[in-house]
Amino acid sequence: MTERFASFVTGLDKIDAEDTETLKDAFMNEVIENGGTYAPPRDDQPCLFEISLHGITANGVSELTAIRNWRIAATVSLVNPDAREVEDDGFITVHPPCGISRAMSEAT
């Protein structure tokens, strides 16, 4: 994950949710500057818009849905950079390392 990626994702929150044209422009500029893809629906997939940027690919039935899906995937990537499995309750269970007794680790 790059600093540019983190800046872009956090910067998206500063764009007014009602200003969809600015949001689209932000994505288009980021794709141009960073070598991603911003693909409108093709003839063989007439209802699928796709965005691939900073190693994250998302699609949707509309441009705004694809943007929303990309933002969700990017946010998950930022908060879960090790790609550990997020459980149904939204948490990642962390277990103590095997072979270390809890009582022994607390005693030292």
C-alpha cells in the first residue's frame, strides 16, 4: 500500500456526497496519474462498469455503484492491510501465539 493510495482514499471523504461530478473527476484523474483503468460497460457486458486503481478492482451496474464498491474495498484494504479474514460480526479474532502459556507470559 502506498502513501498515495491512503491519501486518495481519505481525501474522497472530503468530496461532498451530492457532488457526483467531482467524485467522478477525482477517480478519472487518479486513474490517469496512476495507471489504473476506468472502463465503461462493453458490448459483451452492457451492465458492468469497472474501476481498477491502486491494485483494487471493483465493478457495478453504474459508474457511481462501481465507485462506491471501490471505496468500500479500498477502505477495507486500509484498515485490514494483512488481509486477515473479517468475520461476520465485523471483527478479526486474534489469538495468543501457540506454545506460550498465558500464566508464563504474565509472570515475566
